[in-house]
Amino acid sequence: MIKLLKLSLIAILLSTNAFSASDGELELSKKNKTTKDCFEPINRASFALNQGLDKVIFKPVAKGYRNLPSPVRTGTSNVLDNLSSLITIPNNVLQGDFKKAGINTVRLVVNTTVGILGIVDAADKMGFPEYVKEDYGQTFGKWGMGPGCYLVLPVLGPSTIRDTAGSFANVMGGDPYYNLSVNGNNEYLDGKLYAATKTISAIDFRAKNIETLDNLEKNSVDFYASVKSVYLQDRENKIKNTQRGSIEVIYKEDEDWEEIDTK
């Protein structure tokens, strides 16, 4: 039980919200009229902690990761995207988008087989539509659940009450990969492999966002407020499927942050 709780925490810390599953464009604005920053003093303290950890740990590791050959990094990103489809597909179904669920299921099969466990995005080369991630936080939003208060979680970064609940859904049975590796009795898949996968995902994400975050910080009067605005708009756009483009943003997990646009 203790082991399960530890692995659950690792899974949440390394796979969630910060600009979670962002595949589209975001038009930046400094305004957000719907989500309250109920815990701003605590959030700012968590934000400062995360910034400190990023400067001494995450960013240096990400820079080292960038020294790997481009094909290695591309293949790694492809494998991580392929694994993320195990969460995207059930969320497609829960949102009633059965067409995308079917397409993403075929993509998963093609990339896992022809693409050698997802190293090569064979489905893309075969002309399948671009893969767009979905998560339980987005599904809750589609169902009409409000975001609740804005949160900055230690290590995880930006979130909301709704998105944090969505992250817990992953470890409560909503992530097939988690179920097979952590909860399953499998000779080849275990909790250590799951944690390693999420760690690599975090590093891959941070490596893609070095310049973006640097530029955002340099051009912000209040970096905390800028990150909050970007995160909340990105999540709202994904729920409404109104993403327009892409710039990559930071922190862990969410499974996820990914690409958002500042155009």
C-alpha cells in the first residue's frame, strides 16, 4: 500500500497539468475572468520553490538532454506520445468523440507495430490526422465542471482544482499504462519503469521549452501572473478545441504541458 501511494505521487508529480497535453496554439492575454486565485500567497510561494528547483535541477538536465542526437530525442518524444494515447483514447470516448477515438486507436496500433513501439510516427507518414492529446481535466471541463481555484503545486506547477482531480483519475484506474505497470503483475512492466517513463517525459518536455520560458520571463513584469494567464487560457482553449498554434511551455508534466502559441 505504501509503495502504491509513493508511485501514485510520482505519477502525479511527473505526468500532469502544467500546460497539460497542449498541442495547439494559444493567443496570449493577461486577463482571465473566470478562475480565481484563491490561494495566491501560497501559490506564489510554491511558484518560487518551483523556479528554484528548475534553475538548479530541471533546466540543467534538460540542457544536457538536448545534447543527444536529434533522432534519439525525436524517437523518444514519439514513444511518449504513443503512450499518452492510452489516456487520450478513453477521454475521446468520454467526450463523445468516437471518430477521434477510432482514429487514435488505429494510430496507436500502427505506431506500436509498424512504428516499432512508437519510435517512428508511422501513422503520420501514412496520412493520419495530427494527434491531439486529451486528458481527464479536459473531459471534466467538457462535462461542464468549472476549473475551481487556480493552484500552483510544488514540483508540478500550474493547475486548477479540476485539473488536479483529472490527474488523480489517472492513478485511480484511468491510465491503462499505470494499471499494467504499477497495479499489474507483469514481468516486463513495473512501477520503476512507469516512473522512469514519466521522468523522461518531464525532461523531454522541459528541453522543448527552454527558450520559450526564458523569453516569457524576460518579457514579463510579473512572471507568476504571465504563467498563470498562459496556463488558464491554454486549458480553456483545449477544452473548447480552439487551439491555434504552438509554443512550448514548462514544468513537468502535463502529460503534460506541451505546445502553446504566443502569436
